[in-house]
Amino acid sequence: MKRLNLYFVMGIAVLAAAACARDRSGPAAATDPAARVAGAVTEGALVRATVRDVVAVPGGAVAEAEAGVATVEAVVSGGRATDPASGAFLAATEGNGVDGEREFHFTGDDGHARRLTLRGLPGHGPIASARYEEDGEVVAEVTWRWEGRAGGWVLRDRTLTLHRHGRAMLRQVRQADAIDVKEFGAAPDGALAPPVQRAQAIACGQEWVVYIGASATLILAGEIYTIAPSPATLTALGGAITGWEGAFNNLLNCELRACGAIG
């Protein structure tokens, strides 16, 4: 019943508090900066990649299913390249992330305590992992693996794991190949709001409402797919993942700006 409450929380939760924890020592860098290759990740650069999504259900009737292969692209804006269609986080510039670990705590009017824990590469590298919990129970975990490039990093793979009652329910893996970075030398107009505008926009309550609702939809779609795997339920799950990823990225950007971790 506790999980069902989450399904209907969109539009209901009014977040009472959000707090930033201190940075703690982070994991070792995934790639030695000295080994980075050509193709600089800079503001305004165009990032293209072939993305393959695979869904796996531990112990399920369908052990693994390909959810799609597509060519995606995004322009580096505000230090990040995120494909607007899929929500895929494809690249990040140096100094635009989380150094070590940060936690965000919040409780809505529904009484549920939620926590989002982020861990990044040292030196404000890109996000390496994220964990979302409700009332101390893990709902979703995400890990990213990055390849070093001049000026930053590009995605190699991203794994999203959904949990139910303490056990992994479903896992979706996104692999990025044939990554191409073309520098254009300038960020799009309006890519970064002036400092005053950013300060006025740092109320993340709406981002949390959307994210909680997207998480609810994702969990429901995942549970339906595990019970009745089919092309239709796989397509619905893919749509829920896209919606969740977009909501997560918006929340992430808002909270990290609020904490001063990114500009």
C-alpha cells in the first residue's frame, strides 16, 4: 500500500524542505585525464551517438529484450548535452557536476520522506551514480560510465535499476556507441540564464512534483512489464523511462544550481 501511495502523488505532494549535504570524498576518476582523446566537449558542441536500450527482468519470463536502437544528438548547453527526445544524458564538460557525494532530503504533505543521493567523479566530474529512496526503501538506482574526452566526458553506458520491496525488479541498460563530438565554438542563445534569472528560478518544488509523478509512472510501467511482457508493455515502459529521465535531469540541474555545485 505504501508503494501505491506513490503512484498517485503527482500534483499532491507539496515539498516542505530540501537540504544539501556537504561534499564527501568521491570515487576515483573513471578515466585518467592524460588519456583523453580528441573531440573536445565544449559549450555549443554537437554530440551524436548511437544508443541501444536493453531491458532485463531478473528471474522473469523474458530475461532480456531490446527496447530500441536510435541515433541521438544534443548540443552542449550549460555544461551538459541531453537529447531532448529520449532524455539521454550524453556528455558533460569539466567542472560541471558533483564532487564526491550530495544528498537531498524532502518530505511532502503525504508524509513520505524522500531522499536523493548523488555521487560524482572528483573535480566536479559528471554524475557517477544516483539513488532514490522513499521512507528508507530504495525505489531506483542509476549508474553512469563515462569516457574521458578533451574538455569533459561522453557517455558509454547508463544502467537504471528499479526496486520493489528490497529486490531488483527490472533493469534497463543504455549503451552509447559511435560517439562523435563536433565543436561549433558557441553555445546557443539563452543556454545559460544570467545569474539573477537563475537565482529567481531556483525553487525546485515543481521539479520534485514532476519527478515523483514520473517515478510513480515508471514503477507502475515496470511492474506491468514484469507481469505481462509484450511489445506493447515494453513500448509503454520505454515511454515511462523517457519521461522519468527528463524529469530527473530537470530536478538534478535545479538542485545542483541551488547548492552552487554548478553554474
